Amino acid sequence: MNITDIAVTLVQGQGSLLASADLTLDGDFVVHNIRLIQTGPSVLVAMPSRVITERCKCGGKNPAGARFCTACGVALPATKALGRKAHADIAHPTTPAARAQLNDAVLAAYAGKIRKTFAP
């Protein structure tokens, strides 16, 4: 896997979200919406994900773990409201070595963007 380009966009006023990144692999494949999140003293590289939803009897979509339907307001069954992850990765590295390579590259691009943005 060759990372051929990383575009980092700094984000302000979004809580712990510091930046988002788009990553190009081998000049042929792009992964959008990689997020850099402040977690205490370190920065986490989070892969793109989607919210897992479940449907109510009325057909309304609700985030996993919701207690009430966002469309009709009815209480959702306990089986639908508990014990599920709220997000699922859309794209992610499959080996620890690939994850380390991706994390290092994204964090280096972020550090470079910070230096360029806040340089005197």
C-alpha cells in the first residue's frame, strides 16, 4: 500500500474534532472523511463510519440505542434500544502494520498542516 496523497482540512468549533482528511492510495483509490479527534493528550485517527440505524414499526429510522422513535415518538423495544454499536466503519485497514502506516501518515500530514497554518 502506497499512500500517494493526503489532504487535511482543519476544523474549528466542532468540539473534540480537530480535522478531517482524504487519503489517496496508489494514486487510484480515495478514502474520504478520515477524522482526527482529540482524546485527552493524544489524537485519534478515526476511520470513516456510518450511523447504524434501526427501523420502527412506523418505518422511521432511528440511531442504534435510541429509546424512542424519532418519527412517531413511540418507545422502542428494549432489544432494539440496548447493546448495539452506534457506528460501523465503512473503510479500515485490515492489518496492524497497515493501520500504523495510515495513522503515522495522517498524523504527519496533520502536523504539517498545523505548522503551515500557525507559522509566523
